[in-house]
Amino acid sequence: MDCRTGAKMTQIEVIKQECEKYAKLPGALFIGYNTVFGSRMYGTLDGVSVDRCLEAPVAENLMAGMAIGMALQGMRPVVCFERHDFVLLALDALVNHIDKLGWISGDQFKLPIVIRMITGASGPLKAGPMHTQKHVASIRMMMKYTPVIAPAYAGEFEQAWDMVGKTKSGAVVIVEHKDLYNCPLLPR
């Protein structure tokens, strides 16, 4: 674990702040398992009203597909993948639809969707390779019109969330690292 020092906020505090701010936007809705119950995405949604969260079954492609339909209806969905590895089950919706719908439609449609991908913690329990792998480079190669951002500084989290609706696809993928949640972030 590489925790930096001298920062005012930890990564989890910045993520919570951005989620709370985003939840105030009209049509914002957080989709995933553990969004209403359980850990509420490791505590990152504690300050977000449960009215802005949709508890979903363990069905990642379904969650991404729902986000597409919601975005086409004017909503601003945030799909929360509690483990980075689970994104692999939603690759069809992410790579072939969310990323390419604008291009396929002649830029008629932009999907204001946030995809939160969290790389699982390496401890205190050993979650094994199916919960701690990192597929950022591969996903970046597949996503042609959607940025895949792994913020390292406090300002980069804010910039990533502010990009929603402004990218070529309208969507943004934000990569979080559970091991770094309690690490201070340096201001940039």
C-alpha cells in the first residue's frame, strides 16, 4: 500500500464528496449491489439518500444495460461495480453500447453514465485473484470514446465526475482502489 502524506483529505472522503454532489443532480441514480443495503459501496454512498440508489441483483450486464436505458430517458446513472473484476461480465454493454452508441448514431446520443470500478483490497483478508485483478489497460484499449480514469489526486476525482456528459460517448469510467481509500490525497 502506497499512502502519501501531507494531504487534507483521504481518497474515500473525496469519493464520498463527489458522490454526494452528483446525487443532487436531476436524474442521478446509483445502481449496484450494496448501494442501499450492506456496506453502501464501502461507505462511499453513506451521504447519498437511498432514494437515489437502486439495489440491483448480482447481474453486472443487466446493471449496465439498465443504465443505457435510463440515460436514453434523460437520467444520469452511476453503475457501481464493487469489484473491478466484475466489470468483465458487463463488457458487452460497456464496450459495444455505452462506448459506441454515439458513434453508431452519428452523435445523436450521448449517454451521461458514470461507471465506478473498484479494485478489491489486498488485505486484511486475501480475496484472491478474482477480486483484486486490475484490467485498466485492457479496458482502456477497448473503450474508444469513453475515458477510463484512475484518479491519483483530489482534483482528478472532481475532474472525472465533471466530464460526465461531455466526453465523446457521454460516459466516464472511474477506477478506484480499495487499498488506497484511507490514504491521504495530495492536492494538485
